[in-house]
Amino acid sequence: MQGLMMDYQLTLDRILEHAYRMFPHKQISTKLPDGSMHRYTYAQFYGRVKRLANVLRSLDVQTGDRVGTFAWNNYQHLELYYAAPGCSAVCHTLNIRLSPDQLAWIINHAEDKVVFVDGTLLPLFERIAPHLRTVQHYVLFNAERGLETKLPNVLFYEELMAEAGEAFDWTVTDERTAMGLCYTSGTTGDPKGVLYSHRSMFLHTYGENQASALGLIEEDVVMPVVPMFHAMAWGLPYSCTMAGADIVFPGSHMNAAALADLIAEEKVSVAAGVPTIWNALYHELKSNPRDVSHVRSLVVGGAAMPRALIEGYEKELGVNVVHAWGMTEMSPLGTVSKLQRHHRDLPDHEKWDIKARQGYPIAGVEMRIVNLEGEELPWDGATMGELQVRGPWIAKGYYKVESNRDAITADGWFRTGDVVTISPDGYMYITDRTKDLVKSGGEWISSVALENTLMAHPRVMEAAVIAIPDENWGERPLAVVVPTKDAGELSEDELRAHLAQHFARFQIPDRFLIIAEIPKTSVGKFDKKVLRHRHAKGELV
Ligand code: AMP
């Protein structure tokens, strides 16, 4: 027997309508290229999204067509996040930090019909455009008419918006319609596209806004620092509006000092970004304090947040850190590490141990760990295995990829490639990526654990550990360390002695290289592939 409930389609225009009806006066603020602030209300935003939907129609964007975005985090980008799905098209966010070759490959693979380009990024994009096969129009914002450009068929966003009407009826009738496309950074092989649906993103938004997850509320002022081209800015463009929170976009002003100013001036209560950004912010705030008293959650994900940094934020700056884990393929939120009631009386250092884990699954995400034979392993906090997940906002395959057998198990679970333990109370801890584990003399060494401990040393700014081939042991860990600015001489012996307090002898790297900066991926994670490559070429000695 079937239930007797309405067949209400979970489409994103419903979130926008709710936001418009309930929170018309709430603010969306963007730091513009010239450093001034652009501010408007949800009501104005709503009107412009409708105009933009009309603009898309006038450019012949039809159901299912891909609309590329090449932009910083700003209000125009948010308008595209709603207008493209609102007229049944797909918002395809392009990672501005990829190489021109990679971007051309991705845009041709996605067959984008129109690309919206942030004027501040024009020189970058001009190098890609000659290689694009399907794009019919380029639309520029943050750009003055009369601007010289090599792009063909250029149109100007504000001119199109001025001509368009504000009446538009949302066109999506089936919640399974595709709404967003994001390619993963692709550490091996070609980049892979993850194609979200209205339903998956709607449910993700509910999931993210559970109180035990990010739990955004109307009172919040949320600053998404995570780029809108990285896993849909972790769903914040939808969860903020669903909650009715004020939104603050940093635009192109992504350095630590500018972010610290914004947090203080805009009274930000929730900010979200990767650990490298929060590491830089921490050092900025230490040397040049600002008022961060309004921050109730500093959300961090995308890579492991070093425990020492969590402790530093909480103990020295009074900022609550919320560690989260997810993947582009998971829309992206999977787990959150908040404390529960039974942790209440623990000493602080044990609380930080828990917060340094990736956390418990949010309702809607199922997890299991398996060994190499695919057998399920216990949640005992010690047994390591590959993490697999399933749920309504997790990809079942990649865009235009026929065989997804490497990604999806025969019984329908997504293989994350993360090696983890799960405690009996459900807190997951990432020991490594499958490909980053160091196998030395038949024993596994976690590069993440070594990095975390190295970064807890007061004079270490960044640390990465890679596996290097070794005749005797198969592989050995090599540590690459960036000292803090005022560290002075940092010796191998000192680092070795520091690690010896926590690790067995065989786990301690044989060598420690001091370098100026750890290479980062396009989304700000340590790029160990580049380090391995440099080592193989004899450049890391
Ligand atoms: P991406 O799709 O680019 O966000 O990459 C997803 C991968 O980033 C995951 O499979 C993890 O390996 C890593 N990752 C994301 N969040 C965390 C975290 N909080 N701690 C450690 N690794 C993370």
C-alpha cells in the first residue's frame, strides 16, 4: 500500500521561493574587486535570478544545457547557482585554478553552451577560449563595456540583465532533473564530472542544515571561503538561503588579512574553508588580532585539520572549530565532528582529539569500512579499512563515463578511497588516502598522523609526508617541512625527537627536508603528487 502524501517535487526553486517569502530583507554582501562592498537584499537577489533566467533563455539555453561559470565567490555567481537550475539548465562550476589545458578539456567534455566569466579572471580565460568547441557565448561580469578582449561573441552581464524582464515561471517539474556539474580535481587520469540533481541537492541542503550537522539559522552571517567551484561551495549557496542567513562573499580577496577584516567587520558567525586558509588566518590573527567573537563555527574540511590548529583556535582565540569531511561526489557533506553529550566532562585535550577526527555521518549518509576482500570491518576505533558510503546525495557514477566499476561496488556503495577507522560511537578518522599510505617493511604508516604531529610543533607551519621507494623496506616516509616565519634554525634532530614522543621508531621519517612552501592543489590541499614527482626527478634533496 502506498502512502497518501503529496507528490511534491524537491526542486531548488522551492528553496528560493521560501527564502524570498520569509527573508526578503536579509543581506547578501560581496567584496568587489575595488575593495568596496556590494550589498543587496534577498528580495533584490530573487528579482535578479528571475532576470537571469530570462537572459539564459534569450541565449537559447535549453533544458539540460550546461552553463559554465568561471568566477570567484560573489553575488553574480550565486545568481547563476539559482538561475541555471531554475530554467532546467545545469550550472557547471569551473575551477579557476586548473591549467588552461585541463579547463579546455573539461569545458569540451561538458559541452558548455555559454560561459559566464568574472572580468577579474579574463586574462586567464582568454588563454582557454581558442580551444573550446561548443561555447556559443561568453558573458562578462565585473567588467566595463568597451573593455578590450580576445574573447569572441562577448556579452555584458549587466546589459543583458537590464534588458531582461523580471517575470519568469520556474520550469523544472521533475526533481531528478540535473542541476549542477562539478569536475573532481582528478589526481589520476582525466577529471571526472559529478552531476547533481535537484533532488540530491535539496536533500543535501536539509542534511547540511540539521542541528547536528552545520545547522545554519536565520541569525547567522555566513562567509563561504571555500570556492564556489569546489564541490558547490559545500552546498552553502543553498543551505544559507534555506536558513535565511546573511551571506558574505570575499570575492577575489582571499588573503588572510582580508578575510580577518571581513570576519570582524561583517560579524561573521560561520565561515567555511580548507585547513590551509585557516592556518594562514590563525597566524594572521595571532600577529594582528581582530574581533572574532561572533564566530560560532569555523567549518573546515577538504583535508585534515591539524589537531594543533584546532587547539590553537579554541584555546588562544576562543573560536569553535567544526571539522567536516566530504567529497565532490557526495555533494559534498558526509561527516561532522561535533561533541556529544557523553563528551561533556572530558578534559579539553580529549575534546580536541575528538574534534580532530572527521566525525560522525550526518543522517542521510551511511558508512561502512571494508578490507581488500570487500569484507565489512568492525567499528572499534582501531581497525583500518576503506571507507564506503551511500545515500541520496552520493553519486552513482560519473558524467559520460560508462563503466563506474572502480567507483561503485557491486552492491551499490561508493568507494571513497579514504582509509579510516570508526570508533564504536561512530566517529570516523581518516588515516590516509589509499594512495598516500606508506608501506614500510609490510607495515602501514599513516602520513596524515605524521603530518598532524609535525604541525603540532610550535615552529612548524606546514608539513607533508610522502612515501618514497626504498630498497630494504619497500617504501619509507619522507617529511617535507615549512618552518614558521620566526622559527630560526629547525633541525632534523629536533623534529625526530618531537615525533619520537608519539611514534614507533620505524614510523619516523629517515629524512626531513625544509622547504619554503608545500605545493597546493587547485583547491588548496597539499599536493603530494607534485612532491612525489619532484622527488622522482631528484629535485627534492
Ligand atoms: P574533494 O572532492 O576534492 O573535496 O576531495 C575529497 C577528498 O578530500 C576526500 O576523499 C578526502 O580524502 C579529502 N578530505 C575531505 N575532507 C577531509 C577532512 N576533513 N579530513 C581529511 N581529508 C579530507
